[in-house]
Amino acid sequence: MGQYAVKLTDKDKQYYIHWSEIVDAPVYVAVSLDDYRAYFRDRFGRDADESSERRGDWKRLEETGLITESYQTPEEAVACNRAGTNERQLTVEGIRRRYLRGRTESGVC
């Protein structure tokens, strides 16, 4: 069971999601990469952030939409989920509607 970063787009706006395979849902959504990195530093420490920078994780997140090697696309990474009411599975569009649409600030889901 892991956690990873996913970038999804909704209506031409990019969002950075910290996804948990423990709850199979987003646990944090950032409205910018800078906000996501600040969250990541707060949660895992500055060394982890710098290590991610050296490995090219942040560049990969921007280019591919993922920091995980378990999936090929962001949509695939969030497809199997329990992100809905009563742990119901949501479509990718449902995730966009529930967690992203209209969000103007970064925060915990």
C-alpha cells in the first residue's frame, strides 16, 4: 500500500493530488506544484523533497502526470478507488467533480 502524486486537469486547470492506496482516494489536493511541494516538505521533510528533485520526480510529475511507476497514466492511477460516498467507486470525471472542480485553494480532502 502506497501513496503517490498525480496531476489531473479539469477545465484547463491543473491540480496536484496526493493519492493514498490505503483509502484509495485523494488525501490532499494542491492548486499548484509549489503548493504540492510545500505540503510534501511539511509531511515528509526537506530531505525527501530535495531527494525527489534530484531523482527528477517533480519534472516527471509535470511531464507525465505521475510520480509512480505502477501506472502508465494519471487516469489509470485513480481508476480503482473508493473516493465516493460510502466508499463507492468514482469515475475519473466523478473525481474531478467531487475533489477538483471549483477548488481555488490547496487543502486536505
